[in-house]
Amino acid sequence: MKLGGERAERADAARNRQLLLNTVREMIAEAGVEQVTMDGLAERAGLGKGTVFRRFRSRAGIFHALLDDDERAFQERVLSGPPPLGPGAAPVARLVAYGRARIRFLLERHAVARAALDRNQPIPAGESTLSQIHLRVLLGQAGLDVPDVDSLAVQLTGALEGPILLYLSVPPRTDDARHIARLADSWQLLIERLCRPAAPERKGQAGQEG
Amino acid sequence: MKLGGERAERADAARNRQLLLNTVREMIAEAGVEQVTMDGLAERAGLGKGTVFRRFRSRAGIFHALLDDDERAFQERVLSGPPPLGPGAAPVARLVAYGRARIRFLLERHAVARAALDRNQPIPAGESTLSQIHLRVLLGQAGLDVPDVDSLAVQLTGALEGPILLYLSVPPRTDDARHIARLADSWQLLIERLCRPAAPERKGQAGQEG
DNA sequence: GCAATAAGCGGGGTAAAGTCCGCTTGCGGT
DNA sequence: ACCGCAAGCGGACTTTACCCCGCTTATTGC
């Protein structure tokens, strides 16, 4: 019985996928992300190179898959863990908590996250839409009076993940850790200012450019 | 006559640098960024491959240099052009104008900007610090009451450039343009909310996570 | 001019990503 | 149990970024 036209993944394929993921984790632990090559991975796993590329379409795809694994656990904490990261706290508090947790998450997986960036693919790290969707929902719950919550969510995702994915050096310099703590505080400030109610005063302030 | 211990760039080197930049511009115009290879560029410029790598340390370095060129002109407009992008307008208005102009700038050079991202180097697009420094200065002038303007500037740079550098597909899909306009509006909203004065009311709102 | 020298130059060599295509094999149907 | 076949597999092949190192040439002091 096949289900809905979609053939299930073959047993050997599933086995090899797991084998490859385990192997790549070992290689990263031993020698770092930089040293992982497709040939090396294939050989170490006792498989052909074609197999590796079939499973993960590119080198970046491997790290993407690796990140997806961890991302699932993270998502679990967000969706059903204790507040303020999980449900039960006020939206603004959850936004702050999410940012802090996300910064930490990405920092701990920094090398992998950067390796998951693909020069030819738009979406970078493991289902980056996770952040975007979650921010989108919480912003909505916060009852912000803004015309376009979606775009704001995109932008805040950039504010949250951009610095780590783009500007951080890949063997982190010693003072990077301090930067991170400051980024987390700064995120909290940004969110709280964004969400706080308007001053009752009625002087209009505007900026424009064509 | 040599100046200050630093040997000036040799005449032939400078000529070749310019030749290479022109050649790469031609190649991009004819066939797109993707089709630019180091061998092809060297051959077309009538130079050796080693020369190309000596001038721009990597493939990304070429596009970085290309972007730097344009960036200089952009910086000119920011430092001494007409307001609100140039000096003379209120800081908040300039922040808004800068964001709009920067989004447009990056969008127009999207393919090059993405090609300038280097998997092994932290700093991405042509002197990305330009945005960071400028935002930093304007935030200071806006007289924000925040403890750490530097981190905020880093984060806003991410908000501004991250979406374009990370999430936008490289042959832009048709509806990407609409996204861009929305991003610009959203940027304005973000800045204005961030900079507006606090409501006088004293109800504290806070969020925390360890 | 001329020698000394350091920078620039060239192109063959290496390594690693990604492609191709014929062979093999698990799987579902009978 | 057997058959047909779509999916999986492997590894040679191609492409391309990047390295190396001996040769060439612009520059500077005499």
C-alpha cells in the first residue's frame, strides 16, 4: 500500500542518510567544519560520492540538514516549552525571550550555520523561516498598529540573524562573546521600543525620500 | 620619489587593476555574474590567472572591489549630497532616507552583492561597515536614550541589509520588487517607532530570559 | 644610463564541488 | 516466489577556485 502517490523513502536510503549525518558530525567534532569535504565524507561513510550528493544536493545542504535536526528541538521549546520562550507569557516578553534564545542557538552552531549558507540559494540557515514565522505571529499577538506585519517580521529576522550570519568571523574572536551579550540586550531594547505605546502628544514627525 | 615608506602601486599593476575591473563589468553586462570565471576573466583581459588572484584575493574579492567603486559614489551622496540623504535634515529623517536609498542601492547591485559574500570571510558586501558607521552616527545625533548605540547600529544594519543579502533569490522573482517597496516602508516605520519619545505613563513592561 | 631589488606576472598544478549515466536493489503487485 | 521498475548507488569525469614558483620588469640610488 503506497500512500497518496508519494513513494516512501527506501529503507537503504534512510539508513544511508542517517549514516551520513552521523559521519559528518564525527568529522566536524574531530577536525572542524572546514575540513569536511564531499569526497572525504563519502569515503569515510563507505559510500559513493553520487550518493552523498543525491541525499543533500550540495555541500551547504549537508549543514542545512544538520541544522534542521537541532532546529526541530529548538522549535519544540518555543511551541510547548516553559514561558517566556514557550507559550504563556506576554507577546513582548516572548519576543525578547525568542531573540535571546535564537542568538544563543545560532552562536553555538555558528560554524555550521555559516557553512549552510549557499551562494546560489536564497534561503540560508536551517529553515530560516522559523524565525520569520514565529516573529510574525508574536508581532500580531502584540497588537501592534502597523500596516504590514509581514515585512516587519522579515526585517526583524534580519536584525536578529543577520549580524551573526553575516558579520561574525567564523573562528570567533575572543571578544565576539561580549558582542553577543550586547546584541541580546540591544534586541530587547529594540523590541520594547517598537512595541511600546505612542506618546499621547500630537506633534507629527515625518521623514520622506522619493 | 617614494612616499612615507609605502611603495606606491606600480604603474602596470594599477593599469591591470583597472583593466580587470572594466573587463569584469563587461562580462557581467553580457552574461551575468554567474558566468564570470577567473580563467575566463584572465584570458579575456589578456593576463595570467595568477595576476587576477594577486589583485583580488578571491573570486568574491573581485565583486567586493566592484561594489567598493560604486560605494564610494554612494557615500559621496550621503556625506555631501542634498538632504534628507545628505546632511541638513533631522537625524530621524536622514535615517529613513538612508535606509530607503541603501535598500535601492543593494537591490540594483543584488547579484554582485551576493557574489561578494565570501564563505570564509566575515565582512560581506563592499565595506559593509559603511552602513554600520553611518547608522551609528545618526542614531547618536537623534539623541536616543539607549545604553549601547553601537550594538543597536549593528543590529539595524542587519535589519537593513540582511533581508536583501540573505533571503532574496538571486535572479529576483517577479514579486520580489513588491517585497522591496514594503521593506522600505517597514524600515521607515521601524526607525520612527524606535526614535519616538516614550509615553509619559509609568507602567513598566519587561521580559527576561537567562 | 646602469645595477640592484622588490614587486608584478604567467600559466601549469592541485583539490574539491558538482554532474552523468550505466549498474544494482528494495519494494509493491500478482 | 517471482517480476518490473523506479529509486538508489557508485565512481569516473568536468569545471573552477585557488596555489606555487621561476621569470620579467618597473623603480630607485648611483
